Amino acid sequence: MRKNIIILALIIFSGINGKAQFSGCENIAAFSKSRTPDMAIIISSGDVETVWNAIRLGIVAQSKGDSVVIFVISKAMDVFMNDTSSRFPIEKTCDQFLSKGGDIYSCATCAKMRHTEFVQSCTITSIFDLYAIVKQSKKVITF
């Protein structure tokens, strides 16, 4: 009984109707729930070369006929927000990926934590879309 009361209290204090709080990103959606991508690439690394290679993998997959979506989260956001064109041309590589029909999404909460609403080449969306992408994709790769 005491355990149930504690659980109920946690639910009440976590948010309205028992929903956990996600810093305001729960009402943002951009990914079509009817899509089933062949490959999802989740990028969380803040290493510029790793991010660049992840996007390049997406381009190769597209060239083989796969539909690919990329989700940028965590420290990878910093790579997309800073100019890296001198050594690893992130923006140019993203443009190439996008021009071949790919989509790049980024986490609204991560953007908010970095005091921005714009992330180069990305559509701002939510952790709920990340969940849908992972659930509906045939393959998921993380960097």
C-alpha cells in the first residue's frame, strides 16, 4: 500500500495526467508516423569526424536505394551549430544527403538547452519522434 502511494505521488509530481516532463518538446512532431525507413542513423557524438562519417554512410545507403533518416541528439548538436567546413564539410555533406531525399531531425530539448531554435540542416522535433523513428526503421545505427 505504501509503495502504491509513493508511486502515485511520483506520477502526480511528474506532470499532468502522469506524463513525464520533457522540457516542452512533447508537442513537437515532424516525422511521419506512417514512414518505415530502411535505415535510421542516430548521431550523439560531438566528434566532427564521426558526425561527418555518419552522414556519409547515409549518402552511401541512399545510393544503394535505401530510405534513410538521421536524428541528431546530445553533443552532436554542437557540431551542427558550429562551422566545420575547413576540414570536415558537415554543411555540404548534409546538403548532399538532403538533396537525395533524406531527412535530418534534431532534438528540441537539446536545441533549447543550447539556447537556439535553429540547427543547421535539421528539422527540430521531439524525443517522441526519435522513438517513432527507432521503432519503425528496419535498421538503426548509432554514432
